[in-house]
Amino acid sequence: MDSVERPNWAPDDIDLGRPSIARVYDYWLGGAHNFAVDRAVGDKVLADVPVLKSVILNHRAFLRRAVRFMLSQGIRQFLDLGSGIPTVGNVHEIAQSTDPDARVVYVDVDPVAVAHSRAILTGNELVNVLQTDVRDAKQVLESTEVQSLLDFDRPIGVLMVALLHFVPDSDDPHGIVADYRDAIPSGSFLAISHAGYEEGEWDPAWDDAKTTYNRGVSEMTYRRKQEVQALFDGFELVEPGVARLPLWRPESPDDLDENSAHFLSFGAVGRKP
């Protein structure tokens, strides 16, 4: 099957018969870099947690709006941490549509996501892909992929979209953010989207959906709004501050629905003074 159906973006060392969470996310986002086995897993999870697709699409929409905001502030280089496969609405497409010379480094620990990314991005000399654990900021920042493409004498846009809720408290998410904050120059921006809820808002009826997601996709840590805001220590939050994802600078009525005010994820962008 591989020799007949393997597309040119699928590396030879990737098992097409084994599902990949990176490709499942690509499927949920409407991308083309997935296979039947990934779609089967994706459909099963969505059958148990139907709201999940809306959640993922809203995190992606926040990424788009955050990148466009940073571009409007003059940012032309981006570090996308926990990037997955650069699928529909990816950072380099958004950035390079504004400035063809914009530079992007994608970082992910998943070898499947990285292998697909490298194959997809072949020929784009202004985009690099790095496989490493984003929790090790020193390793990320000192890598050839980052050092050869990003200029740390100029502001950088750092993206942690749908990332830190996969980092438990024991791994010190605040310290991880601080390591990147301390390395980037004044005038840089940080964007974070994070699963969470307001104090007293959690409904016990959501426990089953959370358990299904943790078992079928990945373990997630929900944090309250004030905990998400604390991740921006050392940054000046831009308006509207930490907000429900659909309410962070919506661009059209399509970004909003009747659930926007109670959406179980927050987003914010901060500027390093």
C-alpha cells in the first residue's frame, strides 16, 4: 500500500497504517495531511466529545488573529512552539502573505509531526523545523535551526498555542515561559492559548468528556483565568487581556457564537517591554 498510495509529503519512515495525533489534529483542522487510520481515530474521539472540534478550531483561529496582530506591530520572525504539522492556517502562510521575507521556526517533539513538516516545507528557505522538547528552552534557542534563521537583535513573536495545558504543574510552565521571555529582546510578543475556566465554573458533567479526551488524545491540565494570566509575568498584556478565545479580537461575527462567553479556553498576547 505504501508504495502505491504514499504521497510525496509522507516520509518513507512513517508508518501509514499507524494513527498519529499530529495527523488527527490535521484532520480536525480540515487539512490534507492525514490518512484513513487518522480519520477513524478522529471520528471516534469526536463521537465521544463532539465539542472538541469547535475547541480546536477556535485555538487555530486565535493563532491566526495573534499572528496578524503581531504582524501589524512589525513582527517579521516567529517561533512556533508545539507546532504540530503546519496545516491549514499555519504561521508561515499567514506571515509570508504579509511579508514574503517573514521567517518562522516550528518546534515539536513528535517525530511524526516533524517528519511531515520537513517534507511539506521543502524548498521554503525562510522556514525551519526543529524536533526537540519545547520545555528545554536552552536547547531550542541554541539550536542551529533557530540560530540560523532568527535574529535575536530584533523582536520575535513566540507562539504557545494549545501547548501549556499539556504541561503539568510539576514541569513548571511558568519557568518554561520565563526561559523564553528572558531570551527574547524588548518589543517581542508572546501569544498563549490555554484550556481553562473561571473560578466556580466547572460543571461535574464535563468530567466524562475530560476523561475521554485524556484517555484518547493526551493528558490535559485545565487552569483558571488568573493562572493563565500569571504565565505572562514580565509581559504587558495587550487589549483585551486574557479573554475567552472567541472574544480575543474577533475579526468577524463568524468568530462568535452563543457559547463564546463561556468557552473553556483563554487566549492572550503580551509584549515584552
